[in-house]
Amino acid sequence: NAGVTQTPKFQVLKTGQSMTLQCAQDMNHNSMYWYRQDPGMGLRLIYYSASEGTTDKGEVPNGYNVSRLNKREFSLRLESAAPSQTSVYFCASRGILYTEAFFGQGTRLTVV
Amino acid sequence: QKEVEQNSGPLSVPEGAIASLNCTYSDRVSQSFFWYRQYSGKSPELIMSIYSNGDKEDGRFTAQLNKASQYVSLLIRDSQPSDSATYLCAVISDSGGYQKVTFGTGTKLQVIP
């Protein structure tokens, strides 16, 4: 059982380049999330999707876009990467009601 | 005021001692509460969930919830060096028609052999 799978695990981008982080879950969860984690800042919500076809901004959405392609997949796109977007990115999914979130392995992104 | 607050630590305890980790939250109508463990360079993994007031025990771990005081804690008995990690508190609450998941910044625990 794979759970939540993120790709890639590591990425180095030059300022201004674009890229898409991929996330897929096989737990039939409705809700999916993208977080970034920076030292001393904890997990900050970038975007979330409460169900297939819906997406909403979280705490730090600027510079990012998302697509909920289907129930399984939720991608995060950086259109023009900036050094401030250097971070570790986590995708997560949740099932019904007030249950816990499950995390992917993370993507360590460096923008130079 | 942060929505979920934790002492960043580090909290240092000797091997075999009880480690006590604390978390406070601001949204009085929060519904469910979780403790995650995160090793350096890894993703958070769930270790405990608690939904109602009182204590919940699972092996060496005990979660305690006091909704009146808006306080949730995690006790780790017989602490082991392998427990050294950052512990994240997470709270779920209803917000404008969706369920908001908010994390604290984490408490770093060091268990000294």
C-alpha cells in the first residue's frame, strides 16, 4: 500500500524556471493538501482541495498554482521559481470527517 | 496569537525518563487533535490521535486532552534515544465549510543515553 506518493524527491531550479510537483494517493481520500516546511516556521498550508474539482488558497499561496486532476492526484506548480521558494514541500491527504492526515515523502526544492 | 502553539525546545530528557510535550490551541470549537513525530529529513508520521477529553494510552505514549483549557499534551514513558525527533501537534477545526488542519511549529525532543 503506497499511501501518498510525491515526485520528485529532490530538485534544484534556477530563478525564473518553472516546475510541477506531483502527488498521488491511493487511499480514496477526498481532501488533499500542499504544505511547505521551513526551519522554525512549521508546516504552512499553500493550497488544499476538499474534493475533486475544488481547490482553495491556504496561508501562503503566492507564487503557486494547483490542479486537482482527479480524486487521486493533486499537483503544485511553480510558474517562476524564486529563492524564497526554497523549502521542503509535503503533500498530504485525509479521509472522512475529522480523521488524520497522511503525508508523502516530501520534495526538497532549492532555487538558486 | 498563533492558532496552535508549541514550545520549540529542545526538550532534553535522560533515557528512561518521561518526556512531556505540550500544545495549546486557540479555536475553542476544534474537533480533533493529533501528535505527529518527524525525524530529521523525513515526513511527519502519526503517533496518536485524540478526540475527547481525558487520556488515551497507546504503548509508551499517552495523549491528554482538556478542551476547557484548550490544551493537549503527549507523554512518552521510558524515553528511548530513538524517540529523539520533532513532535508536531495538529488540530482540526471547521472553517467556512471545510475542515482546517493547523500544525504547531513542533517541539524538538532529545533523549540522552
